[in-house]
Amino acid sequence: MKVLLLEDDVQLNTTIHNFLKSINYDVVSIMDGEIAIDTIDKNDFNLFIIDINIPTIDGLEVVKYIRQKDTTTPIIMITASMELSNFQSAFENGCNEYIKKPFFLEELEIRINNLLDNKSDTIIKISQNIIYDMEYEELKINNEIIKLRKKERKLLTILLQNINHTVNINTIHSYVWENEIRESYPLRQLVSELRRYFNTGDNFIFTDIGVGYRFETKK
């Protein structure tokens, strides 16, 4: 289990690092946002633990960068700030947990275990005859694999990662198009094409006008 720890307080960084090592995690410790992004580009991680207030590039921007490429790896944010704006931004940009300093190391371990346990189920049952494998980005309808194009897979993945919740248009653009010029292929057209795969008489993908899109499963 490989963890990226981004914390600029030397003492806290060392304390968390040593604790995670003691419970058998492979930890990469960093104290600078720019170095963290470079490290993320060169490595695969199973968990991110990120402080908000760090040098060069703040933690929220690092989270945004991660979520442009990866919607599933758990992110825990740690901070001494309890400003509502930071709290909202953290979750809007894709963090999964938020811990206020100071905290017990055992609390961090509990939150990590909960996140990793929840991540273990990668199969999303959309309806009786439709499932989606989040790990392999594979859609099956009536046990037949449906061949999705790259942007269709990425759009479906980010919607299902936030199932039953509206995903902001800007968040979708950043994840699906990455650094491409998105104007040449409108989001509305991509949503329309993805809906065709679910032409079963039921609606799954809903539009919140001016806000974003939401994927709802059938109860």
C-alpha cells in the first residue's frame, strides 16, 4: 500500500510517516506542492494525505490536479483551519475525508481503513441487467461488454464515482478533457451519446441546468 504524505510541518510529517510505516504502509513524504505534483506524475499511489497550507502550490490545487487524472484513489486532507470555505472547497475538489489538527494517529488510521474498505467494492450495479466495473472502466449490459470510447468511459466513471450527486460542469471538463481543447467536442453532445447506451426505457443521467450532471441508480 503506497501513500503520498504532503505536509510541510517537519515534526508532524515525521510523526505521521513513522506511524504509517509502523503499520506497514510504504510512505513517500513531501513538504512542497510543486514537488508533490512531479512525484504524482511519476508514481502510482493507493492513498493521498494532503495538508491544505503548503509551499509553492497549495493542497487544494494538488487535489484538483489529482482528480483530473484519478477519481477513485482516496484523499484525506489535514489542516489547522476550520474555515467553511476551505471545508467546502476540499470536498468540491474531490477529497474523501477531512481531519482537523491536532488529531490522534489512531483516528487517522480509522479513517484510512474506512476509506480503503469502501473502495474495495468496485462493481457498480446500475440496474438488474447493467453493471459497471470502476477499476477496469468496463460497462456490461445483459452480460455483454459495451465498447465505450475513452471520453465516454471517463465521463461515466466520474458520474458513477459521485453517484446520485450532481457533478459540476467544470469538474467534468477538467477530468474528461484534461488538457485538450474541449470546445471542439461539447459536453452536452458527449452526455447525449452516453445516454444512448442506457436506452432501456429508464432515465439514469439527469441534467441540473447550469450546474452539471447526475447519474441516478434505480432502487
